[in-house]
Amino acid sequence: MNRSHTTIFTIVILGLFLFSAHGSLAQQAATQADESARYLKQLSDATAGIEKGVQQLRDKGLGDQADKLASSQLAHYQQQLRQAKELVADGKVFGRAEYSAAINAITAQSKTDHQRAIMAIQQQATVSRNESDRQYQATVAASLKNHRDAIADANEKYRQQIDLIDLKSKFNGSRGQMGIVIWNLPSDQKLHQRLTTSVTLQLLSGSKVVWTKKNLKLNRKQPNTPIRLPDVMFDTVSVEVMKWSGSGGGLAEIQVFLRDENVAKGRPCEVSSIETLPTHLDDQHSLTDGVTLPTTVGDGYWIPEEDSKATVTINLLGKKITPAS
């Protein structure tokens, strides 16, 4: 064989080899494309199945946590499917290994979602239980308070009935020997530059006025002024400061005598005005505390605001004030 024949033979053999290699590569590429398409379809079908299942569950009605969990799982499938399509579009293989990796990633993410959902449900259950306990305790406390208030109200009504019977008995036994003694502020004005000069006195039975004495002048030369009362039944005494000397009015004590008993002692008082200095904010009950000649500032007397009329009301059926020790 000469050189030309040898060259031709070599070219033919090389061509056959290259054709065979090209065919093999083409066949391999086609196989990989088929594999990618097959596994891509499996992932796509799986995603579609999850999407359908989620919709069916929603149609039946899902709770917040269940809906959130289903939506999360569907999102994981959609993410892996999107990544797989991008891989194939770039000319890469999405085969069995890649499919298994995608499914494993979805499983791991879903497991984490389940754990978070369980923790959220447990926390929600704890919050709900705590709220239920709080509401129960509040209901119990409200019921106990209502019970205590009902008992206190019943006891107060009973006490008032007993006191009313007792007061009526004392009125009946007084045989008209009734009177009020109004104690003025100390005339030396060492406590305050004040002195009440006239008052209006009213007696009430319930809400009905049964007797009135207007512009009653108080004795300025004596520490107190006694007033004789008509033979009428009353349970409330009202004294209005009308005129005064100095910077305003004020009183030390108001006594209500049925024969020789002061039925006003310790009974609660209401006032229409009171001096706003801290030492005088609770002075109204001093009008029935038994201190007729006070000597200490802020103790044993009452003064209203400066240069103003003011009314004192004593409830003879009110619950007695316990003196502070």
C-alpha cells in the first residue's frame, strides 16, 4: 500500500470514529433531556397535587394554623419546581439525584414548619388558658364582691331600721325636752381669725323639712348657743353658716339633745364647703366628735372656704364614725 492509500484509510477510520462519538454524545444528551423532563414532570405533578389538596382543605374550612401550614408546604413545592425549571433552562440536568434532593429539602422545610406550628398552638393554648383563668378569677372576685356588698347593704338597712326605732323611742321618751347646742370657734381667735355670727337651722324627717329657724344669731360672748326645739320628730339636722366675722365662718361642735343624751355624737356629717388646706380636708366629722373647745389647729372643728356661706348636714341615722386612735 502506498502512502496515498494509507492517508485515505486513516481519514476514513478517523471519520468513522468521530461520527460514532458524536452519535454517542447526541444519544447521551437525549437521554439526559428525557430524564430531566420525566423528573421535572414528577415534581410538577406533585406540586399540582399539593395545590389541589390545599384548595380542597380550604373549601372544607381551615383554622389559621392549618391554613398557614398548608400554604407553607405548597410554597416549598413551588420554590423547588421553579428552581428545577431554571436548572433545565440553563442546560443542566434535573435527574433522579436532583429530584431526590428537592423532595428531601421540601420534607425538611415542612418538618420545621410543623414544629413551629406545634409551638405556636401550644403558646396559643397557654395564652387561652391564662385568659380563661383570669376571666374565671375576675368572675369569682366580682361574685364575692357582689355577695359582700349585698350583705353589707342588708346589714346597713337593718342597722338603720334598728337606729330609727331607737331614735323614735328616745323622741317619745324626751317629753318635749329637746334642744340643739351650737359651739362656735374659740372667741379668742387664737386658732383662726374667724367667728360665725348667724346661722339658719333646719330639721328634716327623711327629705321633708319639719322646722326652720332663719338667721339665728349665735352668742358671741359665750362659747355655745343653745336652741330649744319644738316637739317634732326628725332624723337630719342642717345648719347653714350665714354671717361671720373675720375671714370666714366655722363651728366646733353641733350637739342634739333628747333630754340629756346627745344623739348626734359620732354621727357622720356632710359639708358643702371645706377649707382646702391639708390640715382641714377631713374636718367635717369633727363637728360631732365631742370636742367642744378645740385648742389645736386642724383638730376638733370645721371651717369652710374663706368668705363663703356653707351648710353642715348631720344624719342622726348614719353609721357612727369610729374616732381615730
